[in-house]
Amino acid sequence: MSIQDEINNRRSEGRLFHLPPSILSMPVVRTMFISEELNEVVHPPWENMREGLKLSQLRAYLDIFTMGRLISVAEDPYNKPTSTYLARVDPTSDEVWDIRVIDPRPGIRALGAFAGTDIFVALTWNDRPNLGGRGSPEWAAEIDRCKAKWRQLFPTYRPHKGASLHDYLSGNFHAV
């Protein structure tokens, strides 16, 4: 059995969801799967204006990935521009990455891992202010929560590991 078989099994169980671009006529260049937690918040309608704006931006950022738009990617969790789209989190050996929704402020972080080249599994999300500063217990707890969700979904598979960014993304990105 492969990781793709496991993904298909989790989808049939309703524990994992394929996320095509919200504009269905747009091409799917990269593949994203999302957890139940994310699936509950990335589809309209949203209950109030403020929360709706924030969550619609989260969805728009996820669509950037699936549509294959140009993204900035940081391998070093501690050395990246504020505007970085996708970044590794510390410890990098765990292969957890975050999609960094930076607008509107305060932002959101969606954490997940790659299941293969151009295949991202987004598992958790949180408002950035809830995560504290670099190395905070709150940030560590969110990373642990993401890793636990991965283990629940894929107990026999570790996240995809690459020697370079090209092992995670086939194109249309720039390293920062």
C-alpha cells in the first residue's frame, strides 16, 4: 500500500478532503488535501464579516498553492522575509511546513506536510496571535498537534522528505 492509497482511504472515510481551487475552472497544478478541521472553515458562507474575511483569505492562500501560482518558500525556519508564503518549521527533521496567511493582519498559519512532490496535506490552522513568539510553548503545541494528526491519518508513513526544494515543488517557486 502506498501513501496515495492511504490518502484515498482517508478520503473515503471522510477524514481527508481534496481541495480544488475555489474557482473550479482554474487548473489544478499542485494537489492539496485538507483535514476535517480545515474543511469546516474554508468553505463559505461564513457567519460574520470579520471571521469571513479572515477565512476567505485562508482559502485564497490555499488556492494559490493548488493553482500553481508563484510562491516564496523558506527552508530555514528562522531566516525568512515576513511575506514568505510557505516555510519549514523547527525542527526541520519533522517535515512540518506552514502556509503563512499574512493579510489581513493578524494572520493565520496552516500547518501540514508533503505527501509527495506537489502534494501537500494541510492538517491544522490557528490564528497567528494564538501561537506566541518564536519557540513559544503555544507554537510547539501547534506543531505537535499537526504531527499527531499526521500520525492519526498515516500511521505507517512519515511525511515526504527531500534533499532540495525541488523534491517538494516541481516548479513556480522561489527560495527566500
